Amino acid sequence: MQKVCSKQIKAYFCEKNSLKKQYSMKKKLVLTAAVIAALSVVSCNGKKTNSQGADQDSLSYAENDSLNSNDIVLDSIAGTYEGTLPAADCPGIKTVLTLNADSTYQYSADYLERKDGHDEASGIFKVLANNVVEIIRPSSGEATYFKVKDANSLIMTDSLGTEPEGAMAKHYVLTKKKK
């Protein structure tokens, strides 16, 4: 009787451990899928392709922030900035960003060597602390950040103004066009 009981107890614990392992594996699989989905969203962030023409965000409203906490006068950064930003899946993104003194912007991006790789947007921008310009897409609320480097250039950053480092840093700069 004791051997039968012992076998039943072993079977119960083996089955319980097996269920724990299955649960753990399912949990890991769901977590992995969530991470992959998040990375996919981040890597495709802002890339809009449309064979019918570019999707264009329109200006929904304009805020009149003439000065930020660092007292940057919007007239001083107003202008058209150009450059080719790095991309993971093509040779680069030819970017044109026009900042206007009324806190509005126009953005255009062409993904090099990609058929139908064009994106446009217009909306408002804000100047945050540390001379960081926040470009906001009205349709999604998505924000992109550039730091005012000097009178003639912006560099793409995170929301805190952390600049890229290393050999690739110079590729994140947009230069102001001469009038």
C-alpha cells in the first residue's frame, strides 16, 4: 500500500511541476512576444509609406510659446534644417524640418532607396529645458526631439536632450539652410 501511495504522490508532484514549467514557459513566450511587438513599434516609429501619396498630419492648433525656460527666442531658431538621418532598414532618411516663429513646423522625410518611402507632417513644436525642441504630431501625439546645438544646427536627441555619442553622432545633425 505504501508503494502505491508513494507512486501516487510522486505522480502528483511530477504533474504539478510539469504544470509549473508549462506556465513558466507560456509566461516567457508571452513576455518575449510583448518585447518583440514593442521593438517593432519602436523601429517602425514614424515610418509611413503610402503608394497613394504621403499621409500628412495637419495643424490642429497652434500654441504661442514665445519663450521657454532658457529664454530662446523662437525667431532665432526659425528656419529650414536639412540632413540625412541614419536608418536601420535603408541607407538613410533625407529629412527637412522647418521651424516657424509662431511655433508651427513642417516635416518631410524621404527614406532613401525605398519605394513609397515618404512621410510628411505639420503641427506645433515646443522648446523645453536644455534647448530641446519637441516636435509633436497632431494625429498621434508622437513626439520627436532635437536639441539646438548652435545658431545653425539641431541634433536629434531624447526628451532630456541626451545627444548621441560615438562615430554615428555626427549623422544625427540637421543643418540650417542659408536664405
